[in-house]
Amino acid sequence: MGNARKVTRLHGVTAALLAAALALAVLVAGCGGSSDSAGASGGGKLDVVGYSTPESVYQESLEPAFEKTAAGEGISFSNSFGASGDQSRAVVAGQPASVVHFSQAGDMERLVEEGELVSKSWEKQPYGGIATDSVVVLVVRKGNPKGVHSFDDLQTKDVGIVTPNPFSSGSARWNIMAVYGTAINEGKSPAQALEAVKTVLEKTVAQPGSGRDALAAFTQGEGDVLLSYENEAIKAEKEGEDVEYVVPSSTILIETPIAVTESAPEPAAEDFLNYLWSDAGQEIWAENGYRPVNPKLVDPKQFPTPKELFKISQFGGWGKVNDEFFDDETGSVAKIETELGVSTSG
Amino acid sequence: MRTASSARSRWSLRTLGLGYLALLLLAPLLLIFYRTFEHGLAPPLEAITSPDGLHALKLSLLMVAIAVPLNTIFGVGCALLLVRHKWKGNAVIDAIINLPFAISPVVIGLSLFLLYGTKGWLGPTLSEVGIEILFSVPGMVLASIFVSLPFVVRETVPILQEIGTEQEQAASTLGANAWQTFWRVTLPAIRWGVAYGVVLSTARVLGEFGAVSIVSGSRSGETETLPLFVQKQFDNFNFAGAYGASVLLALLALTTLLAMNVLKRKEDA
Amino acid sequence: MSAHPASATSVPAAPRAGIRLPGLGAGLGRGTVVLYLSVIVLLPLAALTSQAFEDGFSAFWTQVTSPQAVRSLELTVGASLIVVAINAVFGTIIAWLLVRDEFPGKAAVNAVIDLPFALPTIVASLILIELYGAHSPVGIDIALTRAAVVVALLFVTLPFVVRAVQPLLIEMDREMEEAAASLGASGLTIFRRIIFPNLLPGLAAGVALAFARALGEYGSVLLFAGGLPDTQVSSVFIRSQIESGNNVGAAAVSVVLLSAALVMLAAITLVQRWGSRHERSSGGGLTLMPMSGADITAEKDDDENR
């Protein structure tokens, strides 16, 4: 056996090859896979990160339409959508984002505070930095067999409610504030209003992670009534699901914030946002069931105005509301959820 | 055993066993094929050939192209090591190699997420030199390698044990060096086992969902593999897209099964 | 080639050469293997464990004993136990049919058994929800229920027992069975007394692997059973904790699952060590670890005795 040295070389060569291959593969994949979003001339890549429901609007309508405009030529998109709170945390954890669109302002503020990823003055954008509006509606089975017409009905009637978990989903927080706000505006005290929230949560049979997940659960047979965005209800009807929806006379105006991130490729990102606020963009939103922020474009037949529409500003804005109601440990809703045995960390 | 009762028991066994398979495996599979093409070829085809769909397919294939060769080289080398060299640590190596069989893909994804994240041990350092692991292809490659690690080793080891060293020794005495012996004697003997392992690894990488879902962020057009694409389409009520991609993956799976069967026969021969 | 003096002393007289590299070569190879395994497997798992205990043991414990974590663990373990029991029975029956029976299409059935292995789990979820969900053509709707968890797990763990038992059945010596039959034993007795004990090592290994797989299963359960509090298995729970930013909680429950997996692997190794006292089958096939560490380190005495 006189091959000791040659044979050593065999293993040495294999070892070196393997190490080199591994390193090379990772590097090549890293360079080839990730796109050059910074400094790409004559085009660019926008990473859109948003809350769960508008995914198809972006992917199927807004982005293709923008790409056809002069400003949008050569721009390509990557998309990531999910529960608003989760998406916000993912961006803080490093997920690439150029344009962020959340369902409540608190998820935007997290990016300002925790990563300086979005400018403090995002609210000074057109329309206060709000991309679209909606309202909280009650989605029911076709024919509304349980006769649910308002948030008060939720408390008095025998229904199983579906609403997302407020600690992962922005949609859920709107739902809860709609219940709370309706009670307050009827003249109830804050404590009584919280009781109303508690009653609703007690009757909740499912708390999925996001607004979209909640719709999926409802259409698959869970519960009798779903609390959701008007645009989700419209989408469900369009998809031919066996449901209908009720716009309560007292409900909250859902305002979903949007902004560009500090690392976004410019001017592409700004151009995209301006497109979303343009008449063309807002009409696309309207076609998909979202209320335009431009009041001139709101068709009252498609989007009836509830008699007692209120806003989150009535309660001090999301900053205050998130602290008071939805803080993981000290929030009043967190306490209710813990009492009911529901996870307050998602 | 040719009594009437044994014929009866034979038939009841058949009904039980085959009925179970029909309900659990066959029926769902057939239904998906039916639903996909219910409204014709166009809707699923359109979804698959959309930019995101094509990108997802390419990305899945890229994962295979990187992870499988690496694990094959590793697998053969490691098998040689384990079988031909006695070492106290071999049992530990063997145990580690078995881990991917038993760990949840979510746990795998989380581990990678924690290691390479912004607060992880390696994340910040790598970021500084411009290497992004998470939300990007490298992380997905690492996840793919992790889950498909054992297969080539597992298939090669028993063959190496069985064939013994006589032929290799003979080659050596005839003057072949180690490399020649490997190429001309060992490799041909283990090739069907290796091929089988490669097919298994490929299937595993193509089908990987949970771990990749966590490390990639499932960014469509960027880090969305075909299985992730299926989930995304389903979530958006795009059933044609979800079914279309599922059928494609199912066809790939059936091809894998075919390859597995052919190779298994050659391996056993 | 004349024998090199150094190698002459290092090569033992026993027939164990071949691609064998004394000294540096083997060391380098081993080093590479260890490095590869460390980077790919060990380092991430270490980071996981470290995160789980980052805030101390009591924090770990709080996370693991939170109501939802416990609920998901109960569901996961419970469902997994039911599933491996069912598949142990059906898997054996199917293996029996494949080995001892003849029927048209047997080859196709044999091939199709591995489908749950080759099919992406998310596709499994989709096909199950189509057939047994809200839009079911046969009117069976078990989506978003605990039953869905069981059915999904049955699907993905089906091949394990079949493939573990099949080789043993193939290899089995029929003489004893025939002797017993000629002595008047019934089919059931023969199975119970003769066949079953021989299958036990394979069955046990298959069950253990199926159990480990069921504990950690994610994709197939995700769409079909959903993530509602009552139907949330541990892997889905872990995922939701990650999304909520509760890394410690996610890592803590992951460590629990990981420990269970390690226990299962140890059990399989023991079973195979026990089983290797008997005649070893060729071990090919998708199975589970055809040869575990037991055989590799035990330096098969058979070889030397030949």
C-alpha cells in the first residue's frame, strides 16, 4: 500500500472542493438571488410589504398598471403580505421593504421607533399618509339568518363570532375599537364599553392570525358572523362565497397607513406612492372594494356612509389606544384575552 | 392456506388495506387533478406561467441544483468515512445525520432564523460584509441542505458495508491509486444507491415548505418557491393558481416515485 | 509498487483497507464532515437552544406552560399517538398485501405508497381540504377540526410503517409458519405467535419514526386544520409565536419538540441495535435509517468471521 501521500491528497482535495463549493454556492446564490435595489439605473425593484388583504389588488392591478406608466417603466416588484402586526415586526427583523402598507398606524410607528426605517413625518404625506379607507362591517351567511345588524346585536343575539387575534392582526384592533366606540357613542361609560368588548370576545369561536385568515375560516364554515373590513366582504361576495354583509349605522372608519422606507430606491418608491394617490390609482382601489381617500371619488352607492361614523382620533389615535388597550401585558384588552385564555402574543 | 375462511380473510384484508389507501391517498390526488382542469387547461396554465409562477418554479429548481450536489458530495465522502474508518465519534456523526429526519421543519426554520437574524450570532457579522442570509436565497439554500442531508449517506452506507473492501484492495494491488480506485471500483458499485439518494434528496428539497417559509419571508418574485406559491395563491382565493402549481408538484412527485422504483430495483439487484 | 515503510506499519493485517487513508487524509476528511455538519445542523440548533433559555429557566418554563402552548402540545402528542397506532395496523396490513398477496395493480400500489413522502406537504393540505373540506364533493367536511389534524398526519406518516415492515416480511422464513399451519394453528395464531414477533423491530422503528414525523408536521396540517386555538398543533403554534416576535416562546416550545425528536431517534437506534441481532435485511428503500450508528461503530463482527 504505497499510496499514503496520494491518498491523503484525495481526501484533501475532496475536502477543499467541498468547502469551496459550499462557499461559492452561498455567495453566488447571495449575489444572484438578491436583487440590486440600490442604485439600479433606469428601473428598480420595489419590495412591497403590506397587511393581508390588499395583496391581490397590488399584484393583479396596481403594480401592472403602474408599470405601464412613464414613471413605472422598468420597475419590478416583490410582494410580501400578511397580518399587519407580524409584517411590521418582520420588517424590523430585517425583511427588505421599500413600500410598507399596514392596517393601523401603530404598526407604522413601530418602524419609526424601533428601526428608524420610516421617517417620523410620514403623516405629513398626502391624505395624512393614508392609502385607503374602509369600515368595519358584519359579514354573515347569505340571508342573514341570525338577523345581525349592529354591534349591539352581537351582544344580545346567540351568535358565534369570528375575528382575528388583536395581537397579530391590525384588522382585529379596528374590530374591537368599533365595538368599543359604538358603545361609548351610545352614552355608555368606558367600563361598560369594555364589558361589551368582553362579551364579544367571549362569543368568539375563532381568532385566526390575520384578517384574510379570518375570512378564510368564516367561508369554510366557522361561526355565524365575521367582523372584517368592508373590502374583504366585497371580495368574498365577488368570489361567489355564500355570504353577505351589513354596514352597521355606527362603525369606525378604517384608515390604513402607507409610507416609503428610508432604504427605498428613489424616485421609484415615491412615484409609486403618488400613483396610488392619483385618481387612476384610487379608482383601482375603489374597483376592488376599498374606499378612496379622495372624497370626490367615493361613490355613495357602492360605499354608503354610516350615520354614526367615527374615527380612531376620537380616542386619541393609535399611539394612545395601543398603549391603553393592546399592550401585551397592561392593555385592557390583553387582560380580557388572558382571562379568556387566549394568547396575547399572537 | 386455501380454506374458505382464509379466502374471506384475504378479501377482508384487501378491502381494509386497499380501501384505506384509496380514501387517504388516491381520492384526494384524483380530485385535485380533476379540479385543476375542471375549467380547462387555460386557468392553471396561465397561473403557472405568470411571472411569479415561473419565478417560483425556477427558484425551486435552483434550490435543488445547489443543495443536492452538495449533499451528494458530502454524502459519499461521509459514507466512506463512516464505513471504512473506525472512530469513536462515528456514532455521534451518525446521530447528527439522522436529526433532519426527526426535527420539525418549523424548528429548522426557526433555528436558522435565530442564527442569522439581526440579533443572531452570525447575522450582524455577515450583514456587515454584505451577505444577507435571511429573506434571501442563501438562507433558503441552507434550509434545503439541512432537510435533505441524510439521504445520500443513508443509501450509500449499507452498500459500502456490503461490498466490502476486497475489490478495492485488488485494485490497489494491481497498482491503482486511491482516486482511480474510487472512480473505477467504488463509485460504480455504489452508483445506484447514490442515485437513489439523489432522487430522494431532490424530492425532499422540492417539497420543502415549513423551513423555507420561515427563512425566506415568502417574498413573491424573490424568495417564493413553488410550494410557497401554492400557499400564497390559496390564501388569495386564486384556486386555479394553487391547483395548477399543486398539480405540477404532484407530477414531479410521481416522476420521483417512478425514478425511486426503477432505482430501487437496480440497487437491490 | 514497493510497500512504503510507513504504511506497512500502519496497515493492519486484517482486511480493512481499500479507500482507506491513514493519518492526515482521514483527519482532513473527518474535519470537513464535522465542519459541514456543524455549520449546517449544529450551529443553528445551538442558537435555538440558547434563545430558548435566554431569559433564564423560569422564563423558559413560563413559555412552555402557557395555556396555548400546552393546548397545542396536548393536541400534537395526542393526535400523533392516535395516528401511529392506526398506521401501525394499516401499515402492517398493507405491507402484508404487498408481500404476500397478488392482485392487479400491485406494482402501482407499491409505488404510490411513497407519495406522501414525495409530495410537498402544502399540496397534501390542499388536496385533503378539497376532498374533506367545505367544498367536498362527498359531503365530508372536517376542515378546521381536530379530526383534520389526525387525517393529515395519517397521510404523511403512511409510508413509514409500510416500508419498515415490508423488508422484514420479505425476508421471513416461511418454514415455521408452514409447520404451525400443518399442526393446525389458525391464521391469527400464526400471525400472533410467529410472524408478529419477527416484525416487531421493523414495526417499532417505523412507529418511532412516524411518531417523530407526526410531532413536527407542519405543511399538511396548516391549511387543512388551520390555526384556530383548538386545532393548532405545536408547529403552527411555534410559527405564530415567531410572527408575533415572541422568539423565546417559539424557541422554548421548539426545544420541547426537539427533545422529543431526540428521544425518538435514540429509541430507533436501540431498536435497530436489538434488531441487528437478527438477520439484517438489505435495508434499501426509502425507509428510515437502514443502518444506524449501531452497525457502523459495532464493526460488524460478521465481516471478520467470514
